[in-house]
Amino acid sequence: MTPNERAGQRTTGAGPALVTGAGTGIGAAIAQRLAARGQDLVLVARDAARLDAVAGQARREHGVEVLTVPLDLSLPDCPARLAQQLKEADVTVDLLVNNAGAAVTGAVGGTDPARLRASVDLNAAAVAELSALFLPAMLARGRGGIVNIASTAAYAPAPYNAAYAASKAFVLSFTRALWHETRGTGVRVVAVSPGAIETPMNPGPGRGKRLPEQVADTVMAALRGDGPAVVDGRAYGLQAFVFSRVLPSRTAARITGSFFRKAAESRQG
């Protein structure tokens, strides 16, 4: 039985959800929330072992079908390869969750250009390409959804985390525009912006940090809503408002720059 057939038995015709960056953190938590509602999954990440662990949990606890695809979406040809692989397997994606991301902290002048380019390709280019690859079929069916994981860093310049913040600003702007393009089509499009989260990319205790499971709950609520963008957590929602609407850009950059410079120094030390 294909993932689409099993999904149809549980969710009235909906196909599987494709979640990128699903091996750990927010992506893994979103995968489990989707599995809990009976949705079959296609999970994508670079680490095959971690993907298998997430898939195994979803199968054991929720009885869903899970296809794992180890893939590095920062590589230029990989989004198209993924779409082709799913087409050949006759898998119709009903929900796309663009979660995969990477941050390169530190001053741009001291950063490996190749690492910087790869992070932007993953955070921004892959999001746009995957959305363009899977959206037409959703529009043709008159149903589906795209969730793009942005960040509160999207709401202000972030010295010492410049490429990450800029790429997430792209995700936020792109998603808002896509939301307008798809209104009334039956396809739900929304950006979800977390703040500081306890993840492998951002380990250790910290004031105000939220858990991946809390972000996953916000994603599920956002899918039931109708706006183009949601910030995870009230405190981070207020922060995003202040940085984007109240503070001058220079002041916001000074605050974020101080934070990320200290974070980069602590990782180097």
C-alpha cells in the first residue's frame, strides 16, 4: 500500500506531508505531530540514522507510513532530484514543511564563503524551489499546504549572523507574497517564525528558550488559521513587533549584533 493510499484511509484523501530537516529538533517534532493526526510522512535530512529514528517512532506510535530520503538540500540539484524521486514513486505531497536550515555565526569577513553560500542556498533557495516544485499540483487539486519555517531573526538585521537573518527575511517575505498568490485556491500557505529554541543547532540552556514541541504546536495551530505569518510564543511575537515596527533599524541591529557576537565568541571559546 502506498503512502497516499494509507493517508487516504486516515485523513479523507490527504496525501503525505513532506518535512525537510526532519532528523532532529523542530522538524522531528513537527513530523510527530503530523503523524499523531494520522498523516503519512516523507522525511528529508542529511543524516540517515536520525531520519530512521524519527521514522521508527512515527511508525510505532501512530501506525503511519514513512518514507525517508537522506539528502542535502543545500546542493543545487537536490530539490529537483527529490521532486523527481517522489514523482517516480507516485507519491503526491499534500503538505510541504520547509524546515531545513543552517546558521553560520560570526563576522562575514571571517567566514568561509562556501559555508555562507551553502547556508543561504539551504535557508532560502531550497525553500523557494521546493515551493515552486510542489505548489502547482496542490493548486490543480484545490487543496494542500506549505509551511515555511522562518525565524524572529527575519524581523531585523543581525550582525554576526547576517546571512541567516537575511535568508530568513527572504523566507518571510516570500511566504507572505505566496500567501497572497494562493488566496482562495484551497492551498494554505504560512510562515512560522520561532525565536530561540533548544535544538542541536542551538544547544544549552538560555533565557526564554522554547522547545521544538512548542513550535510544532504553533505550526499545527497556524495550519488551522488563515494569516500569512505567525511568530511562535507571545514574548517572541512582541520582540518581532518591537524590532520591526518600533525600533530604528540601526538600533535593532546594534542589539541583535551584540547578542550574536557574544554567541559566536562563546562557541569559538
